[in-house]
Amino acid sequence: MNPRIKLKKGYTFDDVLIEPKRSSIISRKDVNVSSYLSRRIKLNIPIVAANMDTVTEATMAITMARLGAMGIIHRFMSIEEEAEQVRRVKRAESFIVNNPCALEQHHTLKEAKAVMKEYGITSVMVVDKQGKLVGILTFRDIRFEENLEEPISELMTPKEKLITASPNITLQEAKEIFRKHKVEKLPLVDSEGFLKGLITAKDILKISQYPSAMKDKQGRLLAGAAVGATGDYKERAQALVEAGVDVLVIDIAHGHLDLCIEAVQTLKKTVQDKVDIIAGNVATKEGTRDLIDAGADAVKVGVGPGAACDTRQVAGAGVPQLSAIWECAEVARERNVPIIADGGIKDSGDIVKALAAGASSVMIGRLFAGTDESPGQSIIRKGRRYKLYRGMASLTAASDRSIREGSLRTENLISIVPEGVETEIPYQGSVVDILFQLEGGLRSGMSYCGAKTIPELQENITFILITDAGRRESLPHEI
């Protein structure tokens, strides 16, 4: 053997079990699973929906944030489309909508309906040319109207009949107005009559309905989005920040590249302290250290463990995921930077192992791909429903990118070396149910270790290396 060749041993989730320990935990409800996604963002549930085009767009991101987790919107669309996805998340729920959709009074019913359909809303504020509120047009006002060319000024409820409030109103004051006047919308206007915001009864109710929701200082749901490390990534990042994104993910298969390191440095200068930057993917101490030194606020760990990834078969490169997390977390812990375990999660037990090994959160693709909230295409085969799931380095994903960019040629297609696969995932209902099961399993795993918090889990963990017989014994058998 060449003496210069280094040979290391690596382990993945199926190679170990967690040793149970004495526990004072009476109920799983006593376990606190909150943990940091990045330096400044702490999740109530440390689970993130992956930035894949068959996993996360606005609908998934909204649902995840409402439940206390998060979704990262993928980048495989135009800059404006991705920015609009972020805006949809930020508009989905807020105590105060700072920039409510508004039209001037000369616009037609046809135009108003188009705006309502585009943004998924049931009302439009009506303003004059200066931006002063003159009325509101709701679905109730137009339900039976047929003349699409009629000006909305003839259909709206005028300002004189509306209940309005000051932009400085408190949540409790807003609740009292809704209770007293039985209204659905509360426009906010300043002393000169300019429209400054909107509060809806629906959003007030959602605050109580989703107590664990992840929100920014303005009461809007948190939104994450991905950018690349080349091409339009700077312009894309700027548009996403302007749309209100809370965290940017530099999305590249091999994060220990000079390109990725330079992209982190560039974006840190561009966005400054407006949003956190997550970078990856890496699988070594050196890769983690270099990204942190460049300014990353969190590092994504995982090269090749994803269900739709075959990098290890194609390129022969990668590190078994448990070992990768363990080593990368050792460096990240010294710098107080969170690690995100990306890939390889098959069930809630793997989440417990990933967090115990040093990750602060986990990123999941396949388990969420078959849900209602994923953007993947639905397929019916032999009476059963499936949804499309594909790796972002798969042949179809690469060719779709070429089509979108207008560069698809036969010679280009032949030159693609895919490192991902495309498959069909059985339909699984709502992601709400999946996330509930995963969170419950995490709480259960932590209770077996006597850990009430994730830091306690990491401090007290003992892994047991198991054999093939141990793996078989760990599964349901002889039934």
C-alpha cells in the first residue's frame, strides 16, 4: 500500500444505536427540541425542508414555519419567481401587513380579480393617486358582478363605512376592535389618511392557532431561500433580501470549493448583517473551517447521503454521514456555528442520531416529497397516487435548467454526468402529519437519553457500534 494514502473509518446512522440512560423525564412534552439553524435563527423544531424543486416552494415553507420548523425555497427558477415565492411566505401570516395589495380607484374589476387570483387574497385596498385610502374591495362586493370593465370605485366599500386604526395599534387593541365591530379587515391609516398597513381577523386567529410559528420581528413567517455560487447569485441574493428573506443558503454540491468560499465572502459583504448565510455542502473538518472563516453563519454537512443522490457511485466521493457530522461539528462547536445535517435521514431515529452527533438541525427531502405541500408533480399509477422526487443533480433536473436558460442542445445533454436520480414517492398526505411523527420520535429518543434539551443530548450521548445481526434485530422481525 502507498504509505501516503490515508485510510479512515467512517460510520453512518445504521451503524450505531444510542445507549439508553437513566431519565427523570415523565412525559415527552417535557423535552425541549428547539435548536439553532444559524447564528441568529433558532427553530422550535430543528427540521428543515430541503431546497429541492420537488420539495420546497412557498406552500411547504409556509406550513413548516407555522409548525415551528422551516423550509428553504429552491433556486431553480427565475430571480423574480423565487423572490415572489419568498414574498408569498412573508404575506401568508402577519400581525400587520405592511404593504397590502392596493389598486387605484380607476382600475377595473377585471384587474382587481387578476390581482386577487395572483396573490391568493380575497380583498384589495383602494387608494387614490397619492396613496390615501378611499375604500376596500372584497370578494363579497364582487361576488355576483359580471361587468369586468366596471371601475372598482363603483363596487368598493367606501372609507366612510370602514373601521380604520392607527399604524401604531397594538395586538390587544386590534383584537378589541375586531370583537366590538365584527369586521374582517382593519386598514391602518396615518393622520393624513395614507394607507400604511392592514390587519385581518384571519391573521389574528392564526397567532393563536400556531403558537410555535417561526416569525420575524414584524410577525411574518420566516423564509429561507437558496442561491448558487456562480452566475446571477449576487443579483438573486439582493432580490431575495429585498423580498424579505431571513436566511440565504449557498447551494452547491461540493462546498469546499474556492468558488463557494468566495461566494460566502462576497455575500457577507453584500448583505452585511441583514440575513444569515448558510453554506455547504461539506463533509470534513477542513471544509467546515474554511466556510466558517469565510463568514458562514451555519454549515450544511453531507456529501452523497441523500436518497436521490448517487454522487458516491458516480464520483466515488463522500463521507458516511454520522462520521461527517461528528467531525464537522467538532470544528463548528469551537466557533459557535451551527451544523445542519443534510441527507441520509430515513426516520426519526436518524434525526436523534444526527443531533446527538453534533448537528443543530437536520435537512430532509425525501420524507417530505410525497406530501400535499411539496411542488412535485402528482402521478396516478394503477389507482395509486405518487409524487415526483428527484435529486437536483439528476439528468432531468439538469436538462430542465438548460431549457430554462435556453442552452439545451443535444451535445450539451450528452455531456451531462448526472449525480442524482429521479423516482416516484407514494403520496403521504399532509406534511403536518409527517412532521408531527418526526418531532414525536425526536422527543422520544431524547427521553431515552435523559436529555431535556439538545445540548444535553450531545453532552451525554454514548453510541454503540452494532453488527449486521444488531441491525436485523433492530427492525421488526419474526412476525
